[in-house]
Amino acid sequence: MQAQVLACNLSLKILVLTTVQRIHMEAFLVSTGIVALAEMGDKTQLLSLVLAARFRKPWPIVLGILVATLANHGLAGAVGSWVTTVMGPIALRWVLGASFIAMAVWMLIPDKFDDEDGDSAPRMGVFLTTVVAFFLAEMGDKTQIATVMLAAQYNAWFAVVAGTTLGMMLANAPVVWLGDAITKRVPLRMVHMVSAVIFAILGVIALSGWGS
């Protein structure tokens, strides 16, 4: 009898672990895909072009993007995880659903980059200039808000932040090395529409309570 209880407990632990791993993997993959698509034509990608064209030092720029993204999305993911502790499941479901649908609409609005200070000389070096510029550019941006919502949706801070950071790097690092030849070949309108559809689907899923 004791052996059966132990076997049952072991099976339950394995099932819980497998479910948690599946949720974290889903959170990571969805976060990566959404942010990589959302970044196409976004102001931070345009900022990558400006920095690459001006400084012509790809490694410090790419490392700066990585550090800035980890810091910004780490904070955003923490906010998303915190939201789950102060809102009930029903209220959270409606807020997330409405937010994802709003993001779908936002994705269809073209983004613009204000390069008013583009000619000023870097005072902190290429790396620190990139870190500061990207951190500030991401404040209130689509991908930062998406990170908050995804962290609240999946309640998996590490997986979401890792995914959104990877998505940022997939979208921006190639631009630093290859320049605007990439963006000229990519139909940005189509990419934005695909992103909008994904956000809309996530909104419907959240509102319907699927998977909860």
C-alpha cells in the first residue's frame, strides 16, 4: 500500500513538473515570436539602424541592446508577475484580453523614430550610449507592454523575459550588422498584420479562459 502511495505521489510530481515545463516552453516561444515580429519597423529597430550607421561598431551596439533589453524587460516582467498577485482571475482575464486586443490595434499603427539628437556626439562611449538609448526607447513601447502582459498571462517571469529578450535580439542584431538592406526586403505591413493577428488571438484566448 505504501509503495502504491509513493508511486502515485511520484506520478503526480512528474505530471506537475511536465505541465510547468510545457507552460514555460510555451511562454518562451510565444514571447520570442511576438516580440521578434513586433520589433520589425519599430522605433528601436530604427534606432539600431541609426547607431550602426553612425558608430560602425556592431559588437558594442549589440551588447548594449542586450543589456538594455534585459534590464527593461526584466522590470516589465516583474510588473506582470506582480499584477497576478493583486488581481483576481476574472478581472485579470478581462484586463489581459482587452490589452492583447488593444495591442493588436496598436500593431497596425506605423511607428516613427525621432532622431532629433542624432548628430550629437556620444559622451559615454558606444556601449553605454546604446544601453541608455535603448532602455529609454523601450519605456512604454509595444514590446515592453507586451512583456508585462505575457508575464501576467503565463506567470513565468524567466521564460517570458528570456523569450522577449531573444526576440529583441533576433530583430535588432541582424540590423546592426547588415543595415537597412534587411528592412527594405521585408514587407513590414505584412509583418505588422501577422503580429496584430497573434495579439488578437491571444486576446480571445484570454477572454474565453482557454487553458485556465
